[in-house]
Amino acid sequence: MFGDAQFGDIRGSLADATLNVTGRLKNDTNYAAGVRLGYLISPNALSYVNAGYSHADFKGVVLTDANGALQGTTGKSHRDGWFVGGGVENDLNLLGISAPGWFMKTEYRVAEYNRKTSEIFGAGGASSGFGFAFKPYVQTVQTSLVYRFNWGSPVVAKY
């Protein structure tokens, strides 16, 4: 079992053909809790898959028409969803250099968040009476340097 958080600047596009508007969506925070199952592919490398619950925060979107004219904005949205991924983790005891407790992992993850309707606000912040629903998907590849406290204690299994 594990929990993690990512903070960053993942951007995507948002378009509504009915209203003929587009905008840039920004995902800046993700939290996840899940389980990981792995297999030792060598004495110091673990290949694994993981899955679980994910939560994401998305910034508001500025919506423009085809000419770039402001058509409205949306507020922040918070979404719940799920994720699945996999990767490889290895300890850093390589080439005769000992680094107890230090690991490096590279992981791919895809998360899908729930569909939610976002209200569109016009000039001055007044409601436009329109809204749109979207279902975000976020894909990430990350490499992490990890230190595990209490490495070597009987509670933590070495690999």
C-alpha cells in the first residue's frame, strides 16, 4: 500500500463544439492512494504494477472563440477518479557503490477522473447560463529518487 502526491503544471486543451469555444486546462495537484504488486527481475530491480484511487485539482479555464476573443471562464474543479500504472524500481547499490536506503524508480501512470459539469461565467463574473461537462484523463511518466527510512529493519523486506 502507498500514498503519494504530485505538484506541477500539466496542461491540456478543452473544446466545446456547440459553443465554439476552446481553452487551456491546467492540472496542478494530484493525490493518490493505492496498492503495488511487483516481481524481482534481478537481485536489485523490482518490476511492478499499481492501481488505486486518485484525486486531482484543476485550475479555472479561460474560454475563447476561434478569433481569440474572450467568451467566458470556469472556476476551479476538484475531481476524484482512479489510476493504473507500472514501473521499475532499483536500489542504488551499483558498481560497488553502496547507498543503503536509496532507490530510483521510473513509472508510467494513467488516471481517469469523474465527469463533472463546469459552469461558464461571462464578463464580470456573472453566470452565462451555460456549462459543459468533461472527463479528464492524465498520463504521466516520472523518475523519482526515493529514500526509505528504517531500511534494513525486519519490517521492511529487502530486495
